[in-house]
Amino acid sequence: MKNDGGSFVQDGKLGWVDFPTVTGGKGDPKNTTGNPGQYMSISSKASAEEQATAKKYFANGILTDTEVTAWIDSGAVPIVTGIEDQLAKTADKDFLGYVYTLAKDAPNFQQSWDQALSPTAAEALLNNIDQLFTKSITPAQFASNMNATLGQ
């Protein structure tokens, strides 16, 4: 947002709130979903050797002090803990601190649905969500359209 948001972000117009709770609703309001920060994962199907290689790459390639600083300088929150002091020194400290704490304190963090799908199904999801919210299709049509992407 910092790089692409132009004057909207630079002029202090960016705001954020917690997703509202529903009285009597179920679940923990600290649970979160989406992509408030960065995340990396290793497939559960990866061999022990592949998992070790990925962990080494994370530690020595993309989670080095230099890379963490670059993430923060770009206005993003890297996937490491213990960076509160670094975030507090930025011009974006309020937003970055919010994002960091949201992810760090979430008992459950679920990635966005489109990130867990194949590219074909993810594109269908995004298109169908748009159509659903503009009332171009019904919820039943949304479900039918998404069911048609199974296995793609």
C-alpha cells in the first residue's frame, strides 16, 4: 500500500479497524484470516530433505536481518517475531505495529482462500466474489460456479 497507494496512504487517509464481532457469535475475535503480513509455508508432502532445505532457505535467505529491514522499510511486516523495536522506529509504526500484533497474537491464522487454491480456482473465486457482491449472480450460482472448479 505504501508503494502503490499514492496520496491516499501518504496523506494519512489510510485507516483500519478490527472486523466487527457479532453479539452471540461463535469463535474467537482474535482469530484472523487473510494476508495482513507475509507468510511462508512448507508443504506437508515435502520430504524431510526438502523441508530442511526450505527451512535453511528461510533462515539464511529471506529472513536475514538485511531482508527483515528491507521488508520493514518497504512498509511490510516480515514473518518474524521480536521486531517490535524496529517497527516502532518507522514512520508507519501505528499500522505496521497493528498488523504485526494482529498476526502475532492470533490463536488461529488462516491464509486467504484464494492463496490456498490453484491459480485457476483462485481466479474463478475472485471473479465470482466480484459477481456475487455486485449481485450479478446469486449465492447458489456462486456455489455452483466454485464447485465447477474442483480438481482444477
